[in-house]
Amino acid sequence: PTRIRTLHLRQFKEQGRRFAMLTTYDAMTAGIFDEAGVEVLLVGDSAANVMMGRESTLPITTDELLVFAKSVVAGARRALVVADLPFGTYEASPQQAVETAVRFMKEAGVHAVKVEGDAELAPHIRAMVSAGIPVIGHVGFTPQSEHALGGYRVQGRGDAAQKVLTDARAMEEAGAFAVLAEMIPADVMALLDADLKVPTIGIGAGAAATGQVLVWQDMLGLGEGRTPRFVKRYADLRQVMTEAVSSYRQEVLEGAFPGEEHSF
Ligand code: KIV
Ligand code: NA
């Protein structure tokens, strides 16, 4: 299959087509999602939450996320693979951003990176793009800034809408090939997508974006407890797995597994 390129995402927007993005952190799920046709795979720093059991995305290191990224690249044949740059590995300077992004491109083989921030990140994005690294800018609610933003809350309501638009425009001008917006009102996303030439990607941002993204464990129902309002559960893998594992254990206890057909 022909590899999806950043250029194709731009063409999708121009043609009024949408695309799907999904997080993934390992080769097997990357292969499944790729085969299902998902255009963009995101090795999100949400790996800190869903893979490592941490409370936030802040603690994950470059070395840790690189392992996940390498695994996804190995499992993806057609999808564009994007990796997050972890908190604290790019904000200090454009040079720091280039150095970290180069590690993801070179050591993991991802095709692009994503950074969270606002207009102040434009020089960092420009430096990475100059170095040949395609970049997605992540605006609106940015989980790495959870403590500065005062928790998980919708951004860009009322007068704050203008800041989201300004931040996104600055990222586009700096050379970002797409802008991802998290938890902003649907009508602000509509303005944003109309304002930018590059494709937009939404999560908790309504249906007007060029593409949508979700965390795979959320959308396949693997996690326990409540999921955010913007998540739709397309399956209940937690129940499927719990039932299967209980059956296995039961059969082991009863001596029903392994059967003759599983024995030598
Ligand atoms: O890390 C992540 O999973 C993300 C997406 C949810 C946008 O950044
Ligand atoms: Na992320």
C-alpha cells in the first residue's frame, strides 16, 4: 500500500475528505489499525497514562516514548506515524526541539512529531521544519500544561476563542502541516478549520475538523471507569478480555485446559 504522507492530508482537506487518527503504542495494534485503514497513527505521550499507569503525561521520558514509537513504526505499513515530543524535551529552545525531534525521526523512524503549545512555540516549529521534520501543533487543551491551565477544562470559550485561532495561525505560519485542537467548542473548531489552509484534527472539538483522533483504549473500551464526554466507545474490550481470561482460569482450575488437541 502507498504510504500516507503529510501531502495527502493536505489534499484530503482540499478535496473535502476527512481522515482518522488513532493512538497506538505497539506493533500489533499498529498493524490492526493500519489494516483497518486509519490514516494517521499517533504515538501519544498518553502512553504515560494508558501504558504506564501514570496520573498524567508529564513523567514520560524520551527514552521511554522512543520504545513505543519504534514498535509502532515496525507494525505500520501504510499509515503516517506521528510521535509526541514529551513534556520538558522541546520547550526550552528551538535547538532543544530539533534535537529531540531528530531522535524520534532517526532512532524510531517516525514520519512526523507533535508538540503542544501556543504562538510562542512558533520559532521551535520553524526550526524543526527547517531541519526537515514535519510537525503538528497541538492547541486548545494541552495536557502537558494541565497544572498551568487549572485542570481538564474546555479551552477557547467566549473571548478565549481568539487566542486558540491566533495560536493555530502562528503554528501554520511557522510551517506546521496540521493543527490538532483538544477540547474546544465545536463552533470554534469550525472557525479554525475555515481559517487554516492546513488540515485540522479534533478531539473533543466537534465534527468540523478535517480529521478526528482518539486514544485507542478509550474508544475500544479497554479502560475501567468513566471516559470523557468526547469519547465514543465502539467496543467493550474490557468485558471481552475479562470473560475470556476468566474462562481460561476456570478451565485451568478444572483441568479442562489443555485438552488432548493442545497436548503432545
Ligand atoms: O497523547 C495523546 O494521546 C494525544 C491525543 C489524544 C491528541 O495527544
Ligand atoms: Na499527547
